[in-house]
Amino acid sequence: MENEKYSKELNVAVRVVHMACSLCQKVQNQFLSTNSDQVKSKDDDSLVTVADWSVQAIVSWMLSEVFGGQNISIVAEEDIQTLTKSESSSLLGMVVNAVNECLAEASRFGLQAPGKALSASQILDAISRCNSHGGPSGRHWVLDPVDGTLGFVRGDQYAVALAMIDDGEVIIGVLGCPNYPLKDDGLNKYSQQNLVMLKIPSGEVGCVMYTMKGTGKVWMQPLLPCDKRLEWPNSAVRIRVSSVDDPALATFCEPVERTNSNHSFAAGVANTVGLRKKPLRVYSMVKYAAIARGEAEIYMRFARSGYKEKIWDHAAGVLLVQEAGGVVTDAGGRPLDFSKGIYLEGLDRGIIACCGIKLHEKIIGAVYASWESSNL
Ligand SMILES: [Mg+2]
């Protein structure tokens, strides 16, 4: 990547995400095979698992080791409230094991392992250190340790999302997608039978995508098999958005869950614009990955009124789409603002990501026309 100023940050971020994906795969496999008690509900009824806390711990620990100890600013999804309750002691034990097993393999990813295993309190410190609120100035790392936790517990799509914001602008975006096959047509091929994406077929590997603002280049690497060392950037291939601009040929993605997006409003917009295909419903930021890779052309998301979008659910994915040649704005056509703290403040109705400006303009126009008659 050309921009020397951030090359070390990008390099470390990519390695850390690879490592986090390997942790997630292990936890997901254990989880699906044993059905153990690794999932908890948070106060807002969303789910959190051993993987969410463990990934947050290793990313926080690694970034702090490499970039400046306690002063580093990390904005991330999880806190330690549930994990420190007295009934959670076995859960905390699982997190401690998962974190130390993963960190012990750090050299495989070109990172330095700790001298000895981390204690539970060091791990809790690492998780709770990620309590920054971001903001308009300085550098902030932004992490969603497991984006799409429901997809994760169902053995379906999820992502590890890491971004870095500098003075309010997203500069680095890295997205690990362990169940998104590296091969061409990784999503579309499987979605023909089912609206919801299926888990990765056996024999295929997931991917990590990364980019830096202003380079116009997005790269994709295969996830590492567990007996290999990360060769970087040797195995990376460049990806780009689709060149389709005819709505009749375009594929559009949307969230699986109705609570995250109004499907019927999106269907109305799709109809107005002339989209013919059924929506591809995918968990997590893999939707942005699909646009960046050129496997889908449009991503529409209309959250229920009152819901505030958080920066960690979008920062990495938005930069990937933009640098791969696409366009992302709110539903009013304005750029997303990552400088206002943990929420995308001032977001107009929803988020529209497209492979190009022509489709984007059509969608924005259709939203505008359909809005009056809907009661979102
Ligand atoms: Mg999450």
C-alpha cells in the first residue's frame, strides 16, 4: 500500500484480524459440536459469546503492545459486565483459555506472543480498556469483535471488523469473513437455494479483506490453514466492485433480521428501481464485503426509527466498498460521519451502498419517492 504513514498500522491490523478469525473458527466449531453454554444475552437482548470477548481481548492486547500501551484509544462493542458476574466464572475460564491458546500462536501470524499466559484480570483489563468514545480528533481503533453474532451461533456468516479512524476519517479497514468462500461467486452460488446465506461449504476457505483510504485498492487474502504461517502480502489478490449498472441485473443485499431493516420498504424501493432478483439476506458486514468483491451491487438498510447505528458496524465495510470503487451514503445521499463518537449521528433514515454512482442515484431517488407513502 502506498501510504507510508499508516503502513505499520495496516500491517498489524491485517495480522491481528487473521489471528482473530482463527480464534473464531475454533470457538464456532466447538460451539456447534458441543452445544455448550457459551452464549449469553446482553441487557438489550442481543447475544454475546466466548468469541466476542476473546477477540476483543486479543485485538486490544496486541494493539496496545505494538502501539503504545494504555494510551491507545479503542472503540469496541463489548464490555465486561456480563463476564464478571459471579455466575459467569466458567464462561470467563473459557475466554481465558481461548485467548491464551490464540496468543500462543501469535508468531504464526508474524506477531509476538506474550512471555507467559495472560491472567484473567489482564484479559478483563484488555477487554475493558476498549471503552473509548472516539470523536473528531486523534486516532481511534474501531472494533466489532464478532459482527453478526446471531449468524455466528447459527454456523452462518459473521465478520471480524477492525478499522482505524484518524481525525474523524476512516483510514484503515480490515474485514475478516471466515465463512465467506474465497472463490468467485462465493455468496450467489449458495443463495440460489435459500434466501439466507449458508455456512461455508467444506473444502473452501474464508477470506480477509483490507484497504487504506485514498489508495483505490482493496486486497483479499485466504484465511490461514492451521498448519501455515502468514505470508504477507504475497497471497493477496486485488478486488473491485461490479460494473453492472442495469437494475434488472443487479443483486441487492439486506440484513436477515427484520429488526435491523425494514424488508417491505426495501422491497418497495427495489420494485420502483426495477430490481428483479430476490434480495440476498446475509448476516453481518459480509454484505459490504460482497459489494466490494463485486458479487452484489446494492446493499440497503433501513433501521427502525429510533435505532442508532454504531460506528463499529460500518467503518471497515464502508471503506472497503469506497476504495473498491463503490459509493456509500445515508438514504438522503450524504456521506456517513464517523467523527461524532460511537454512533453515526445525523444519519438520514438508512444506509445505501452501491457498486457505482448510477445505481446509487436511482436508489436514493426511489427512497425519496417512496418515503412519503411509508410509515417507517
Ligand atoms: Mg459484535
